[in-house]
Amino acid sequence: MSQVEVYGIRHHGPGSARAVRRALAEFRPDAVLIEGPPEADPLVELAADPGMVPPVALLAYSPGLDQAGRRAAFWPFAEFSPEWQAIRHALAAGIPARFCDLPAAHQLIPAAEEEPPEEGVRLDPLGRLARAAGYDDTERWWDDVVEHRGAAPDDPTPFTAIAEAMTELRDQLAGESPSRREEQREAHMRRTLRRTLKEGHERVAVVCGAWHVPALLAKVPATQDDQTLRGLPKAKVAMTWVPWTHGRLADRSGYGAGVRSPGWYHHLFTAPDRPIERWLTSAARVLREEDLHVSSAHVIEAVRLAGALAALRGRPLAGLDEVTEATRAVLCEGAELPVELIQRRLVVGERLGSVPEKTPMVPLQRDLQAEQRRLRLKPSALDKEHDLDLRRPIDLDRSRLLHRLRLLDVDWGTPAESRSKGTFRETWTLVWRPEFDVELIEAGAWGTTVHAAASARAEAMATEATALADLTSVAERCLLADLGDALPTVMGALSDRAAVDTDVAHLMSALPPLVRALRYGDVRGTATGPLQAVVDGLVVRVCVGLPPAAPGLDDDAARELLTRVDAVHSALALLADPGHRDRWRATLAALVDRDGLHGLIEGRLTRLLHDAGRLDDVPARMARAVSVGSPPDRAAAWVEGFLSGGGLVLIHDDQLLRLVDAWIAALPPASFTDVLPLLRRTFSAYAAAERRTLGDRVRRLDQPAPAARPDSEDPARATPAALTALQILGWAPDDRTTERARA
């Protein structure tokens, strides 16, 4: 006589995982069916490999689709997932473990017809039970009735009660039609169970979501299930295991079956005893690592407080809420920042799983793993900052790898502003996300190695690009990634496009990334001859095209041009050849006096030429710009343009500061209200120290100058001290010098 046991679980529930492990040990099945995609059956044995360390996930994807048509799905498993414990039990016992859910080949096909909206009970059956029990928090109720119970060997498992509760809830919906997808999934589960029994297995255990238990126990004719599953569309699907993270198990990540606190649940499942004491000890260790003082007495008192809160609230064991409150009050002494640190380190408990070497992978994934080992860059779920010195070969290779991956849309590393002003350093923030495996699989269409795939992708991007700025970006990225194979194609497309583009705005947008590429190429030892020729031509064309394009602009167009002028000015300052800078400054000098310039542009050009030492009449120009005859809005635009480069010019030039102060003070109330947003935007961009210094200077403008003090210096008394100071500094004067000093 065949016997079937159906264990209704909560996905990623440690209490459910403990109960499943104990129930399977007692039932001793000869086959285990688990909710999941049947295409993964051949991969189950990999779960026994020592290299398989959860959290991991089954990945189903449709090969051959681009990113726009991406179809992929994940089935995550943590160590505290009941399904994972069922797999491990089956492998240890040497019995078959199979997945029984609707195949991924059907699930990755979008529904052909509009699904009816699901009723609230179907979406959240545990929430209905929690509310019936007087709880407003589903997770808190589940913790009390399942997760915090059943740890003792003689405690009953909750599966009978769960099955009864789910049956009652489904009976309440007897008159409503379930979603088509739900019917298909449960029909396939029943079909798989029938086939398993037909194969001769006599003791079959099924581990599935609690909601499906009544459907699996129901007496539904096989013909009805066959009718439900007949003619379903399917896609070509491949399956593999991929590393997962605790952060992606959290419900805040958007994962439908996620839990609020993966790190807490992992702790509840793995702690052999005294979970509250062990948790608070770990919290104290985290705080001590940050040089925060936490003693053993703090931990003891926090344990007492957590227990007292649980008793007051009628809970069988202190939960995460009680432990967090005790941590905040005792260990953190009311401070929130240490609590947030513990939230990140422990409550979520971010960690990245791993899969064994023999896991199915595309060649590109294996090449990346080899590069990671060669360059000693281990993937991590936590943000890690890497400061790369490009003069070191290993750091240069690391930089190239990260830039190549970014060309493949695998943003494992995000470049940040380097703390060094030199071009030989880069700062990257690295964090591995599970979806990168999908992106690597898709990028495998470009090549079998990271270098080959990035080169092919760069060539395709250059061929498809229509805007000059896009081509310059590709060229810059090619140089950063050291893609010499792709550079001729990219530079050919760039030269052709630059030769026919007559829009000076496009030319100005294209110039800065090319100049940066030249600069980086020198540091990285990359040949930049063709790029230099393109830059030389663009500089000439920008200098010729800017003067006729600048006059007659409205506010928005003037602001856009200002951004481009600043970008070109900063870029040309990086070039070693002074000829380009001289040509650019001569162009600005000829343009600044042209009629019809927007005040923003005229003010900015005046400032750039002033900083370059090319103007000696700046106070007179500012006086004209802010004179009574100038409209307030144009005067404000001029001042904004002039001051947008920083406030140091006002700090060190009293005459300019007095002109700005007098202009603002003389504005009529209505005009002041109009120009105030412009002024606020300008000065808010300054550093706090600059604003404070400017405020102090303005306050002193109207103060009378201090009275001159009588000349009380005595050269005869000062000379010996001066000579002694010079001797200390290492200069030994001769007798004639000494006599002249005394004279």
C-alpha cells in the first residue's frame, strides 16, 4: 500500500526546514518530490558537492535571446530553506529527489490571455491566518507558531495543522476560480506524484508551499489534469545553478517569497542552542569591530531585556523585534546608526553562495572565473572598494577586466572618483549580483572569453552608433579596456562620422571623452596615434564653429552651451600640447566681446579668460554688466556665469566683491525676488568653507579700515634676528652681506 506525506512549508522558513528534516527522518521515504522546475532534476546531485554552498539558486533561461527579449527565472535556496533540506536529505539517503512544479519551459512563456485578479487570500493565505489569530504582522505570527517552536525532538511537527488551515481557507474560496497558472502548476504536481507512485515508489514525501497541500491531497482525475496541461506553449530552456545572496532573499529586494530577515533566519536555523544569547553576542562583536565599547555586562542585560519583552508580549521566544529593541536600548545606548550597522551585517546577513566547478556554465563564465582567480578578485555580495595603481601590472589588468565587463553590461565594478588627482589611479566599488550570471550567458553570444566578447561588442556598438558622442564614448571605453583588436574599427567609424558632422554642439560633446582617452592611453601604454589626429581636427573645428553658434541663445540653450564650454575648457587643460589651449583661449577672447551673447555665456567667458590671465579689465567689465542700465535678469545671469567656477575670485578680490555686493544691495524688491533663485543656485554650489569666508568678507566690507599704526620697527634690532634665522635655514652670509644688512 503506497503512502504519501505532503509537507506544507513556508519558503525560506527555518522552523519549516527543521520540521521537514525531522519529518523526513521519521517517515523515511523512498522518493522526495519538491516544488521546483523539473528541468533541474539532472542538477540535483550537484547539491551534494562540497563546493555547493548556499545561498544558491536554480537559473532557467532561454538561450539565444537578447536583453530586450530576456526570459529567465530563479528558484533560490538558502541553508534554512525547507526545499534545500529536503534535497540534502534525499541525497544523503540515496533516494530520488525530483522537482514537481510546472516546467520552466511553460513558466517562461507569458500568459496568452489576461489572468483574472487573484483574491487576497490566494495572494497571502498566511496573512489571513495571522489576522484571524489577532496579529497585524504575518511574519511575527508565523515566527510565534512555527519558527520559535518545534526545536525540541519531542515537539510535534506543524504539517497537520497547516494542512487543515489551508483546507479551510481554500474552502472559503470554493466558488471562485483560481488563476490559470495556479491550476496548471497544481495539475503538474499531481501528475508528477502519480508517475512517481506508478514507478513503484511506496513511500513518497512531497515538500511544497502550504497553499498547495489541499490540492495535492484532493482526488482529481488524471484526465482532468491532462486536459489542464494539454497544449501549453513552451520555450527552449537551459538550467544551471548560480550563486545567490541573502540580500536577494529579503522581501525588500522585490522577491515574492522573500523574508524580512534572512540573516536572523539563518541564525535561528544554525544556532545549536541559546539563539538569543548567541545573536546578541554576535551583535556585540560587530560593534566592537567598529571600536564601539560593548562589554559582557551589556550582552547579559540585553538578553534579560529581550526575554522580558517577549514574556510581556506573550511570545514563546524573543523574536527579532524584541532582540532589536534590546540591542538599541542596551548595546547601542539609544543610538540609531549602530542599530543600522547590525541590520546590515546580521539581520540581512549579506553573504554570497558558491557553486562547484562542474556546474554547467557557458565558456564566458568559466573565462571570467579564471580571470578572477588570476587577478585575485573574489566576488562578494558586500560592497568592497578597490584602489588600483595602474603602474602595477596586476592592477592594470584588473582595471582592463572591469572595463571590459562594463562593455558587456556586467557592472560588477562601478568606477568612483579617485582619491588621487593623477591618471595612474582608479577607484572601483565591486559588488556581485546574481543577475550577472544571466548577463554573462547573454554576452556569451559575443565570444568565449571576456576579451573577445568585449572586442566584438565594441565593434558592434561602433557600427550601430549614429551620434558622434556615442562613438567617442565607445572609443574611450576601448582604450580603457585595452581592446586593440576593436580599436581600428571604432576609430574608422569615429573619423568618418566626425568628418561629416557640422553641429558644433556635437563636436564639443565629443571632444572631452577623446581627450580623456588620450590621457588614459598614455598612462596605460596604449597606442593613440589615430585618436590624436581626430582630436587635432575636432579642436580646430570647435574653435571655428563656436563664435557663430554662441550669440542669440535663450536661457536653456545658453545653459547647455555653458556646460559644453566648461567641459571643453577642462579637457584641453589636460593636453600636453599648449597649441590647442592657446587656440581655444584666443577663440574665447574674440568671442567675449561679440554682441548678442547671453549674460550667462559672457560672464563665464570673462571668468575663464580672467583665470587664464588673458584679461586685465575684469572689474570694469563686471561694473558694466551690473550697472543700473543693465536688466536685472541679464546682470544676474552674467554674475552666475562669472561665479560658477567657484568663489575664490571674490574671496581674494575686494573690488569684485564690492561690485557684486553693491549691485545686490541696489536691486529693487521685485527685481531682487526675480534674481534670488539664480543667486541661490550659484552660491549653493560653493563649499561650506567658501560660503563662510565670503560671509565674513561681506560683513567686513562696511567696517572702517583700522587706523594706521606709527612705524615702530627698529632695523638695528631686527637685523641680528634676521641673520640668525637665515643661518638656521642653511644660508651663511659673507661679511659684505652682513654689513649691508646692518646698514
